[in-house]
Amino acid sequence: MGLFGFGKKKHQSEEALEAAAEENEEAVDAAENVDEAQEVVALPESSAEYEGRGDERGPWDVEDENVPDYDEYLDMGSYYLPFLKGIELRVKANRATQQVLGTTITYGSSSVEIEAFAAPKTLGLWDDVRADLIEANKDAKEVEGVFGTELALPVTVKGGRKVLTRIVGVDGPRWMLRGIFSGKAATDPEGEEAKALNQFFADIVVERGDNPLAPRDLIPMHPPVAPAERKAAKAAAEEAEQKTEIPGKPKGPFDSDQQVEVKTTLSRGPMFSEVR
């Protein structure tokens, strides 16, 4: 289920939090920096509620009416990542199964770990998840943020050093997108790195899919697919479909002026004689 796993066992949550704060040694580089600049959509001031998701701002769902054009985004399966100049993308994967579990975006001295989870049809998930994390971690504190109520959690890493993380959750239609911010993005909310990664997180487009998933299940992911690869695959599929069409198949619906000629060849079967 990735880092910061759900559940209420304190020691398990603390181990996961420490792992999230440190550099993920099993991650693999998956994307290159690009020179495109993202269109900036202003995020709201810090508050306890996050309003306008799916209408004025993201994270977006693929079915949202105002979803931005994500043709040039990086396809990770459960979500599409926008490009931001100067970032490094790392993919978390299970070493044994190679299953993709999430992504971590690094920008300057900051990073955000991103995971998408299945949620109930009628209720959001972030309130319950936040309550579980607070119960499991006595140092966790609720604070107002640009994505509504989030958690501020100091984490002790190797060497005894403490770092502060921000845990953000946004509910969408049958999904919850979670971001774990660290570095200056967690300690300096007015800084350039925090604003850039907040905007990056808000620009993500989530694709829940139709597969049945239990609430809190990680939405299946796959290795990154670049826009050029998606376009090439789509073109190849269309070409293959054209090649499999039946030769001579009439185009469009039949009408009264169309006739189909059917040629049938009859052959004479063997002859038998009866001997009395």
C-alpha cells in the first residue's frame, strides 16, 4: 500500500513515516526535466476546507467537466503527472514483484510523495485516514492548508535528526489523492518550492478506473508512459483495426438500393448403387 500505510498500529506507522522522510533507495529514475512551464492557477488561502475541486481547481478526475488537457502528461496508470521544469521523478516499486506503488517528485530541496487510493462511492476518505494517523502518531497536528485540513508531523530519521512533513489528502469521485511533502515545501509554506509543488499536486489528473477495489486499496499503477509513447500506441492500434476489416464489407447501413450478391457453388455428391 506504499508508505504511510493505513491502520492503527503505532510502530508500523512510525516505521512507514521514517521511510517516507528518507530517500527511497528502491526508486528508479523515470522522467527527464522538460522546458515547459505550467499554467499557474491560483490556489486558495489556507483554510480548513478545500473548495472548488473538479470545478475551479484540481487535483482533477478524468471525468471532470473542466479537466485540463492532459495529453502531454506522464501516464502512471492511476494518475497523470504534469511536467514542471526542474523536477526529478522517482518511481517506487516493489523489488520482488516490480509492481509500481507510487511516485516521488523532487524539486530543489523539497519533495512530494504521491499515491492514489480507492474510496467509497458516497463518502470521502481523507477525514478517516487523518484520524487514524493522528491516533497512531502523538506528534501529528492538524493545521489549515491550501488543500484544507492537513497534518504536520515531525519525523525522526537516521542519525536522530528530525524533519517536518506535511500530509495532504484530497477526496475525488471514488478516490483520494495523498501527498506527503518534505523539505522547504513542508517548513516554508510561502516559499517558492512549496508553491511550485502545491501547484504540481493540484494539476494531477486521477483515473480511478472501473475495476472493483476496496476502500483504501492502492489504485493500480504501471511504469511511466510518455505522451509520445501513448500517441504511437494509439496510432498502431488504429492501423491494426483498419487492417482487420473484412475486404468488400459494405460501408454504413444497408438501404433499399443496395444488393449483396452471394455466389454458391453446388457439387454433386457420390453415387451409390443398390445390389439386390
